[in-house]
Amino acid sequence: MSALPPFEHTPIDGILPTVNQIRASFLSHKTRPLEFRITQLRKLYWGLNDNQDLIVEACKKDLGKSQFETYLTETSWCMNDIVFMTKNLARFAKDEPAPDIAFTNKFFGPRIRKDPYGTVLIIGAYNFPIQLSLGPMIGAIAAGCTAVLKPSENAPNASAVLQKVVAESLDPSCYAIIQGAIPETTALLDQKWDKIFYTGSVNVGTIIAKKAAETLTPVTLELGGKNPAIITKHADPKLAARRLLWAKTLNAGQVCVSQNFTLIDREIVPSFLKEMKNALEEFYPQGPKKSPDYGRIVNLRQFQRLKKMVDESNGKIVLGGSMDERDLFIEPTVIQVENMDDSLIKEESFGPLLPILPVTDLDEAIKIANEVHDTPLGVYSFGNKQEMEKVLSQTRSGGASLNDGFFHASIPTLAFGGVGSSGQGAYRGKASFDVFTHCRSVTTTPAWIEGMLDVRYPPYTAKKQKK
Ligand code: NAD
């Protein structure tokens, strides 16, 4: 029998008392001392460590994730973030002197204090149910905030284990989990927060931002994909195929930074497709369906959405294409599409679909990429050095990986975030501390300086004006 804890929605009438408690704890200054924050982070580390097996079981049940993938992208990911944060917290939290100040201003000791924002709400997405919830939570704890976390109801087993980890590890008067879907999240959004950190789709992100605007609450939004990959004729087709296939098979393509479509020089299409086939056979020698390393689509709704996208596309399936609704299995599927108006290019698939659109040259690829989405979460390019630099200088995106799919997102100290409609604000590394920190500018005017300050007081006599 499974030891997984049950997933239960938090009763709506339990939400307000919880939020009030978490806010009261912030106002009691309990989370201000660095020792408190470091202790909480260390306890969270051990809570994750002690529950690794349950987390693996939960992610397997929710998303068919392999043990290795869960370790790589959920548990060790968060544990490494905690180690980094505890090592560096004292340095991050230290006052900073004002830069480049005039000699006379030095008397006022201008500095920037790192104050916690206050009581924050964190809302997570389903695809990396542990990482996307705890990643921001680690930043909130480090910054000295108190926090309420609302994980995704679409990964119920992982969210239930998360609740167990948080309850066992963290001070319950300062950090709480509310479980639920739209009604519970709406009840949370009806409360006043000092910051909202949201990860999820553009549509819901817009709802969050509108609601937050009513109370001028600052928001960080980590939103959706529509990321282009660009392959020129000078690229190595084998390298591009292996790397892009990996980027679309990790978590069965349910990754916000995966390439949504690939714009590829016509000349290189045959060799790229041959290498894709080779890579697929190499990754999954018995086929992806039988492989313990290939995940599943999170639920029937998402499965049917992806199936409809394939059915409605005018493209031709050139690799893969098999699906099994009962098993929520979708084979990694390469589809050659005719033009940029195909829904597989225009819509975010968030699954293992790899549409490719042949182009004449790099200029055409850049033009199409910018027309589909001028500010995606990521841009990926394969080609020679000049070509990859050209892609960077003629596009915008939250981040970019050259010669790879989304590798930039795996560097733990590199700030991660979107731009424009793919998001605002960033986290990871020091950015996780900064995103929950208010930089409070402070000066101290010494009593002895009053004589020198006399000039600022009226009446502004001719003598004063001459000084
Ligand atoms: P989602 O927007 O459906 O759900 C995210 C969260 O919002 C969940 O906790 C959910 O309960 C809540 N929510 C859903 N509808 C709501 C509503 N009407 N009002 C208030 N709250 C609501 O996203 P998802 O399906 O979990 O994740 C997929 C999307 O998230 C994709 O678009 C993907 O690109 C994006 N994503 C972005 C990142 C990133 O870091 N930029 C990471 C993961 C996923």
C-alpha cells in the first residue's frame, strides 16, 4: 500500500485564519534574524532529504517522471538551491553602501538596507510541482518574508507530499500551504499581500496581475513558452537533433522553456530528421512507451488538448505520432508544418510535439520567430558563432541557450525569468533573495552637521544664495 499522503483541498473558511496567522508572524518580526531564516532553510533541506522516496513516488504517479528526472529537476535542484542560499545569505542580506557618492554625502552614511517585502503568496504550476513551489519559497524564507504557498492541484500527489515536507520542516506560524484550485486561489487573491509570485500560464497570469493591481501589490510572473529554436545550414544536425530531442522529452515536453517550434534551413532538413530518428532510438531503445525514463501527460484534459493540436495541424507527421489515451502517453512527435500560421507554431504545445518549419535562410527564421512572439521565455540557436550572435542581437527573450535547448535554465546561479508577455521579474541564485527583498534607502544625519545644513533653511537670504 502506498504511503503517499492524501491530497485534500483546504476548506475555504480555513484560508483567512491561516493568512492572518502568517501575517501576524511577520509583524512580530520573528523572521527577521538571519539565524531564524537559515535554520528554516536547513530544516527544509532535511525535510526534502528525508522524503525523497515519497517525492519520487508522487512525481511518478502524477507525471510518470523517472526517479533520475525527479532527482535532477526536483529534489536535488531544491536542495542545491538551499545550500547556495544558506552559504551566501549573510552576504546578500548585508547593507550596501550607496555607490559613487560625493565626499560631502559620506557624512550621512547613505546605505541600502535589505528588508523583507512582508507576507507573500506563492502560486505554483504542475509540471515541476516541487521545484516551482519551493524555488520561490527558498527565496522568500531567505529574504525574511512569511509565506503562503499554493501548489498546483494538477499534481495532487506531489502537492500532498510537499505539504507534508513543509509541515514537518518549517515553522507553521510563518509558512503555510493552501491546497486547492480556482476557488481556493481566488480566496487567497482576495487577501492583501505584500508580494505575489506566480508561475503558470499567460491567461491566469493576467488574472493575477489584474487582481494584484487593485491593491497595488507587486507581482513576479513566470509565464509561458512559445520559444523558437533556430537551426542554420552550418549547424551540426546530430548535435542539434540530440539536444532538441532531450529538451522536448524531459518531463514529456511539459517544460515552459522547451522549444515550441524549430525553424530550420531547408538544406539541412533531411539530415536533421535522420539524426532525430537515430537519437530517439538511442534514448529509448525499446521505444518511449516501454521506457521507464519517459514521462506521461499530466491528465486527460491536457492529453486531449495536445491530441487536438495534432489533429488540427496541417503539418505532416515525420516521426512518432502514436498516442494512448488510457496511459496518457504521447510519443515524441516531429511534425513538418507548411507555414507559421499552423496552430503548432502559434500556440504553446507544452508537450512532446516537435513542429519544424523549413526556412530559406537565417533572416527568414529570425523574422518568423519575432512575428510569432517578440518576447518568448527562451530562444535557442544552432549554427556558427556569428549566426548564433546574430540571433541574440536580433531577437528578445527571457533567456537564451546557444547550441542547446534551455541549458541556461539549469545554471542555479543564473537569474531565470521572462520578459514582456513571458513574464516579469526573475529568481534563482541571488535573484531569489532579491525578488522578495525591498531595497530600503537609508541616511543618518549627524547632529554635529547642523551648522553646515543651515543653508537649506529659509529665509533664503542673498547671503545664503551666494554660498
Ligand atoms: P495554470 O496557469 O493553469 O496554473 C498555475 C496555477 O494557477 C495553479 O496553481 C492553479 O491552481 C492556479 N490557477 C489556475 N486557474 C486559475 C484562476 N482562474 N484563478 C486563479 N488561479 C488559477 O498553469 P499550469 O497548467 O499549471 O502550467 C502550465 C503553464 O505554465 C504553461 O503555460 C507553462 O509555460 C507555464 N509555466 C511557466 C514557467 C516559468 O517558469 N516561466 C514554469 C512552469 C510552467
